[in-house]
Amino acid sequence: MEIESKENWYILNGNLKVGPYDYKQMIHMIQKNELMDYSYVWAPHLPKWSQVYSLQEFSRDRFLLLKDNPEYKDAFIQRKNRRIQNHVEILGHNHIRFFDGMITSISEEGGLCLLNTPLVQVGDKIKIHLKTKSTIEKSFNIEGVITRKNFSKERLNSKSGLYYVVNFVDLDAGGLAQIKEWIDTPAESQRTA
């Protein structure tokens, strides 16, 4: 897989042009939440400064393909806990407003949520209720902190379009047991709960 520009990436920090960085450094900064989807970047192959989320080089699909590439493997942060795809509807609030949405992937320490609100910000503490539809699976509550806000082309409705990475700070034993069960039985967790 050929990358348009492996070197000479620049980041716009206010009015200051910072860089150059190589592509692996850019991936690593995204992984560490030092470079956000809404940050502006430029490289020699680009006609103008562009937001990270709008560039194919930084798409989720590209990252999935590069993760196992030996040349780029060390650019990605290795997760401590296994994360699986599991679409579960949620209701939540950030102590100011209510929202709904879904968790699209989950681990014992966090999840990726597609929320029906653009008004939740990085650093917000949120409470969410996972509404499982199965009588076997248990619904549960989680308290978490938003650590990243990602642009998405997927939409639940006209209010959505943003993914939020949530780190769990309070998860009861029943909720943790349910997450472990989803992880231990991945075939079951690939469906919509």
C-alpha cells in the first residue's frame, strides 16, 4: 500500500506551522490524542491545508490495513484489553443534556460511541445506560470520560455524525461481567444487541 507522502507533514497550531513530521509520527500523534480529526495538516501532495478527518491517509479503513504492516506496526499503540465490535443502543447524559446513540466497539476499559449530539466535548464526564435487547444479556450503567471526538460519515440521524471515545471510570461488576462475556464469545457480539 503506497502512502502519498511519508515525510514532510505539517500541523497548523493556531497560526503556527509545526513540523515536518513523518507519516508514522502523525499516526502515533493521532493514537495519543495529540492530533485530532479537526486539526489542519498539510503535505506537499495536498493543494491546501486540510482537516485530518477529510484525508484518506488518516481514515479508519487505512489504519486497519496498516496495523499489521511491519513498516507501520510500531506507530500504533497496543491496547491492553481486547476490543470487539458490538452495536448496543445507549441512553446517556453529561449532567447538562440527554442524548441517545450506540456503542460500536467496546473493551473492559472503554468504548467507541456514535452519539446523537455534537455538544459533548473532550473531558466531559458522562453517564450511559447500555440497553441490551436480549433477555439473556444484562443492561447496565457506565460512567466515563470523553477522551476523543472523531468525525464520522456514518449517521444515526441528522443530529449525529460524531464518534466519541469514552474511557470507563466506573463500571459495576455486572457490567464488567457482561463486557467480558461479549469479548469471550465474539461471534455473539458481532450482532446488534
